[in-house]
Amino acid sequence: MEHPVHKLLEWYQRNRRDLPWRRTKDAYAILVSETMLQQTQVDTVIPYFRRFMTEYPTVGALARADQEAVVKHWQGLGYYSRARRLHSAAQMVVDEFDGRVPSSLEQIRQLPGVGAYTAGAVLSIAYDLPTPAIDGNVLRVMARYLGVREPVRQASVLCLIEDTMQSWIQLVSPGEFTQAVMELGALVCTPRNAACLVCPLVDSCYAHDLGEVDVIPAKTEKKARRKANVGALWIEKNGSILVERRKPSGLLAGMWQLPAVEYNGSEDVTSHLHPLLEELYTEGGQPSVEESTAPYLVPMATERHLFSHVEWSVTVYRPVGLTLDLGVAQASTDRMWCSLADLEKLAWPRVYEKLLERLIGERVKI
């Protein structure tokens, strides 16, 4: 009787998508693609991957690049810490591994941002080593195939799936196997409405035999997103806008935005933006925005954005009635005046991209 892994690979050869990172065995290119594909859909990644590889065709080119330029090329993909870790990983490859992405599990796991899944994907696809790559999609496929009703992150379930994957990957080309399981999870064994009738593993799939494909793997409660409002200031002078860099760690670390504060929805935005204005506008080092002369904040545009753990509602306000010259607004290491023409050189979070596109229209491409 034909082993199911052979059926899987026969199906893969007939149905595999022609993706740009499947046209190479270059470990660097595969590392880039796998980093981009973390929490991002394939169709979204394709144009970013092509542009990124054109700009940084080798690990050395990426290592030599300015990190802010790297993040700018990542703009729109989200989860920007991935770009910074990838840049750091490239520098480590050049400095410590003679410019070659390591082919051992111990060494590749030393690279920033490379966890067990990414390591398995690079080692199996680029170097054809029998190191399984197990992510959420693979866990779903194998949990259904094995008929496991328990949560897939449970230690005993992980161990069972890892053992099965390890035994299967020994029987065929590791790189082909890794991509075949990924493809099955993407095209057939999907989270909802799985296409069991065309699945190469259907004859030996326990979840299908039990009629439990829709309930395996066990669903886990998702933590509700925290909701937060963000008030941002549009302060302009002589064709330039005051912008600020976010903190070097945390959400959207190091990216640029309009001067802003985050606050709870039940709070009054003026109680947060007026102190920010006091900080921005100083005379002789002392706050100069008095309560009696505080400006009226005119809302200009609002955009919502969903992160994995928080939902933002960002509103841009223009201060009107400020008695001081706008030229008094202070720039610092993390704040500066930026001309409209230079806005596109900065790395902006997607929500601010959309806001700027609305506020300045076709004048500037962000």
C-alpha cells in the first residue's frame, strides 16, 4: 500500500503554485520569504519579496544596508520587528558565518528572529536536511490527519505531530515534503470549508472518517483586542510637517508618525493633546500654551487599524487659534520638520500612510 507521504508529494507536483521563492535553493532568499510569510498571506508577500530581493539580492547587501531603509522597503507588510531582526540576522551571517546562512540547526537558531519553524523551513528547503517545519497550518493538517481532538499546542500533541513529521520527512525529499504540507494547508486543508474530496490524504484521514474536520483541531478562545484611541497633531509650516519617531521598542518600534498620544475612548482628547502641544511649543524652555489661550482642535481625518492585540482609531487634529508662531514648535532627535517631498523617504505605519494619502492627496506618494 502506498504511503500517504508519497500521495502527498504526487499531489504537490501536480498542484504546486509557481511562487518566486520556489525557483531557488538560495538559503538567504528562503530566509527572506519565510520571514515575510510569518502572519502574512502569500499574495501580499509576492510583490514585496520581489522588490526586496531586487534591492537586497544577497545577504551581504542586506547586512550593509541602513536599517531604516530596510524598514522602508518593508512598509505595508506590518510586524516591522521582523524586518529589523532579518537585518540583524544578515549582519550576523556576514560577521560570524562568513556570509553563508548556517546549515546546522544549532547555528541557524542563533540568528535573530529565527525560531524552530523558520529554521526547519530553511534547512529542509535550502539544504534538503530532514528538519521538519511546523507552524499553525501544519499543526492543523496533521491534527486532522491523526484525529487529535486536544488543542494542538498541548505538549503531548506537539510531540505526536513532531514524531509523525520526523518519520515522514525521512522517506522523501525534505524540501519537497516541507512545501507539500504547507501547500496542502493553504489550498485544501484550510481552517474552514476544507476541500476533503480533493485531498491526497483523505483515505487515511481520521478527522474525515469521524466527520470531525470542522471541529479538529480544537478551537481556543482568542483574547479580545484592546481598543484605544490615538490623537495625532497636524502641525505645518512652510510646506513642512512636524513628525516624530516612535520609541525603539514595542509596537511599530522606530517608525515615523505625526506627534501623537494614545488614550482610552472614554477620555477627552484635549486633555491629552494640550499637554503634548505644551511640550512642542516652548518659549525660553518654559511651556507657553496656557489654558486660556489653548487652541481649538479641528478633526481632519480618522482611520482604524487592527493589530493582533489592539484596535486603533487614529484621528488627526489641526490646532487652530494657537497664539504662537508655528516656527516655535521644537524639533529634537526624535522629532523633526519634514517637507512633503521627503515624507516618502520615511518608514510609516500603514494607518499613517492612509491618513497622509487622505490629507495630502496626490501631491506625495507615501
